[in-house]
Amino acid sequence: MSISQLFDIQGRKAIVTGAGRGIGKVIALALAEAGCDVSILEVNIDDGKKTAGEIEKMGRKALAIRADVSKPADVKQAFAVTAREFGGLDICVNNAGVSIHEPAEETSEQHLDQVLDVNLKGVFLCCQEAARIMIPQKAGSIINIASMSGTVANFPQKQASYNASKAGVVLLTKCLAVEWAPYGIRVNSLSPGYTRTEMTEAVGHLVPQWEAQIPMNRMADPKELVGAIIYLASSASSYTTGSDMIIDGGYTAR
């Protein structure tokens, strides 16, 4: 197999959660550019429709489905619709996530549930539905967007609930990789460092402190994650499962 064939994902069917903006949108557009049909699962359906519209302009099929990934019924329906409309599912990117900055001693049960429900429970539910489609196919790639925050305690912001949720995603990924390897399903996580998105722009006053801690002295552009996504989605990573790829400009290497 040639190098170009190894990375070829033309014609594959993908789902990306939380792809209305930020990292999720960049990933969805990159998969479409690489030749995939893409289903957008988004709680903010207007944003989801905009991303789907951009994908359709590339000549690929796109769906925009309103779904709260923390709700089992929403997830089940969204995956069923995608599999029916696309005729299967090859790639699932679980990107949807939320973060709340607040001291641990002041964190309410409501905020804790909100973060864990979306970031961890939501990933589990989406992995589960993806596997139910992929197991009969004996093939598939699931990519969970975790974070370097699943490995380190960030500073100066206080976000214990977020960090714990992302650490959970990393270990969940490893567990599912082991369980589903016999079915030809690969499960990996991608852990970005500080990345310029709408979410990080909302706390822009922290950027100088963050960049001072990054060996490369800058935040990532979301497009710098695309190469890893294509690798994990393609045959180039046929022996890669249960891995957590940290892309953080050297932050966790310090």
C-alpha cells in the first residue's frame, strides 16, 4: 500500500459531535475535505447547520442533527439517522465538551453534573452507539477529544471538574480499545493543549500566562490538530488503539 493510500479516507462516513464551532468544526471540515460524508451532532443546531452547509459546498453529503450528547435518546436517534442516511459509520469523533472555571470548594452539584454529563457521560454514550454500528462491520475508528488537562492540573485557572472529566475520557478510551479490538474497532484519544477557539477567547486575559508556560511560546491553531485526526481515522493507524496523542506545544513535557 502506498503512502497516499495509507492516509486515504475518501468515501468514508463520519460523525463529529460539537462541530458547530471551534475544534469540532475544523475537524468536520477537514474530514469533508479529505472526502468523507459528515454528520454534525450539535446542541446549537443553527451552528451545526452552518457547518453542514460548508461541507455540502465541498461536494460531500452532510447532516446537521440537534442532539444533546448527555441524553441517551438524543444520541441513539442521531446515530441511527446517520447510519441510515449514510449507509453506515466509519469514523466517530467525540468532540463536544464544556468547561467551567471555579474553585473546587465552590463548585455546585449542578455545575459538576453539567461538566461530567457532557464531557464524560456524553463520550461514553456516543462511543456505545458508534460501536453498535461498527461491531457488525468489523471495522471503525473512534476518536475521543480529551485534553492535556486530563494529564496535568492547569494553572492559573481552577477547573477540577473539567480536568477530572478529561482524565476519565483518556482511561475510558483505553478500556474501550481493549474491549472492542476483537471487532476491528480502534479507539484513541487526542489531547490538545491550549488552542485558540471561541472557548479560550472567552477567557483571553489568561492567554499571556498560558503562553508563558508553553515551550513553543504560543497557543495552537485548531488546524494543527488535523494531521493527527487524519492519521487516527485512516489505515495509517491500523495498529494504533488505546493511545492518547497529546498535542500541546511541549506543555506536558516540562
